[in-house]
Amino acid sequence: MTTPMNGPLNGIKVLDLTTVFMGPQCTQILAEYGADVIKLEAPEGDIMRRIPPARHENMGPLFMLANRGKRSIVLDIKTAAGRAATLKLAAQCDVLVYNLRPQAMARLGLSYADLTAINPNIIYVGAFGYGQDGPYAAHPAYDDLIQAAAGLAALPNRVTGAEPRYVPCAIVDRTVGLAAVNAVTTALFHRERTGQGQAIEVPM
């Protein structure tokens, strides 16, 4: 028997189209707040499944950490049937969180316009590398690239004269994941007041 989740987001349904760490951490926290999170994985699975150490194959510890408390479904959104199933799920959800580049979502037929055609009040949250109004809009990004671009890796040199180095954890993923949680919860509050959904960008 499944025990219903309690919390301030009880009754909110989230479709999770994220991989690696930043997006999954965001949706995992939403699940801890009581949301019903449905994680959609490609047939090959989230790459984080394969990062060791792991007692069982495809059950890496960071994957387990960032995806606990969620339901899971396997769909190939690159196929017509997979896209149709994704849209059917999205029509029933309050929130969709993705971390593909927006251009890729548009090519897949999963843009904000595509989603609002079936669910006008959906909250559509993109958590990705760069803002879409700048010169790096189409570029992919990972934690270490953003640490370098933001100057974080250079801080040891500026403070102590040591060689530049990365912070030895995924600090950008963790920080921006929390920013995405804030974006989702405030957008839900806005919708509660106005009835309006919206598209939100949370660039790293």
C-alpha cells in the first residue's frame, strides 16, 4: 500500500524531463514538499545511473539521491508514440521541468507553445546552461564550465595565490537546482492568485 505524500505541494503533479543532477535535484525537493513527480527517462536511462560506486548496476548513488520519492516511466520522446504519450502526461500536470536546451525541446515538439495548446495553465520550467537572450544561448553547459565562466574556479588564486581549481562538488548544479525550486513554487503561488501558468528560464 502506498502512503500519500504530505506537504505543501500535496496535489501538485510534476512531469520531470531532467537528467544528470541540477534538474533531478530540483524535482526531488519538489517531491519532498509533497508533489507527485513523474520522472521520464529515455530507454538508455539517465546517465547518472552509471556513475559509481554502486552495489547494483544502473543504481549509482547520486542518481538514487536525486531521484528518490518519484515515480518513473520510460519513454522515447524522439518517436511519435513517445511524444504523444509525453503530451498526454503533460496535459494532466501542473508543472513540467526540463533541462534540454530549448531548441531541442522545440525540435521534439515539446515547446511552451506545444504544451499550452493542451494545458494552458501549465508552468513550464527550463533549467539549462545559458539565458536565451545572450550570445551563448545555444551552448550546452555543465557544472565545471559554469564554475570557470563565473570566475569561481579562479577564486583560490585571487585569495591565496594558489592555482585556480574547481570547487570539489557540483556546487553550481546544487545552487541552481534550489533556484529552480524557488521558481516553481513562486510560479505555483502566482497561478493560485491569477489562474495563469507561465514559461520560466533558470539558467546556470
